[in-house]
Amino acid sequence: MLSGSHDSATALGDDQIVISTSNDNSVSMAGNRGHVDFAGDDGSVVDMGTGSTIVVSGDHNSVAMNGTDGAASVSGTFNELSLTGTQSVMVSGAGNSVQNAGIGTAVTFAAANAWIAVTGLDNTTTMNGDDGTVYDSGAGNTTILNGDSAYATCRATAARLRALAPATWST
């Protein structure tokens, strides 16, 4: 457990790292089935492992998930996520952003003012929050817009869109 500021930790196996309400901490994971609970602000998490779980409840953090079969839950605000590999991500905090270059990654947004740039293959983005934005330049991706005033732009091949609320879609 890290509870101070400006600390760092590295996990190479089936480790669990808990970061409490401190600032400017960093975590790097490279093993299998690692777990990080990150409640601090202005920190970073880098995951290169398999089957990792990352829970972020702090604000203004940077998360890079480069492994496979990972899962992330983000409830803080104004966090930035970068995804490669295959991940499952639930974003419930407002104002978060995601760069998704993954394959078969599912990202669900539940809060307002979020955005995602999708460059990967066969991903699914569900935008349930209001005023969300999806930029899709990948291939074979699916975008579902459920929030009011959501916006999606697609430069992708074989893209699919389903809008269940007033939304804007452009190609």
C-alpha cells in the first residue's frame, strides 16, 4: 500500500497494489492477474500484464493498459486512458478520455462529457453519458450512442452505429 506522495511501485506477478488518497504516485505492472486500486490524484498506472484489473477513483490520472484480457473501472474525473491489446473498460466518472488502439476492446461510458478516439479493430464503444464524443478511424468497430447530444465521427471501414437518443453521426 502506498499512502504518501511521489511514491512508485512495480508488480511483476500476482500482486495487489493499493494507492490511497495521495498524489503523484506511479505503478507499473508486468505480471499476470495483477490488481491496482488507485484512489490518488495526478498519478500514473502502466499495465503490460495479462488479466490485470485496474480501479481508478482519483482524478487527473494517466492509465496505459498494454496487456491482454485486462479490466478497468474508472470513477474519477478527467482521467486519461490509453488502451492496446484486449481490454474491458467501464468509465463512470465525468470528463474522462480514452485512446483505444486495441483489438476487441469494449469501452462503456456512463457519465457526461467523455470522449474516445478509436483506431483499433473490432472494438465496441457504448456512450451512455450525455455530450459524449466518439472519433472512430479503426476498422470493424461498433459505436452505440445512448446519451443525449452524443456525437460520433467515423473514418473507419465497416463501422456500425446505433443511436438510441438524439445524436449526431458524421462520416
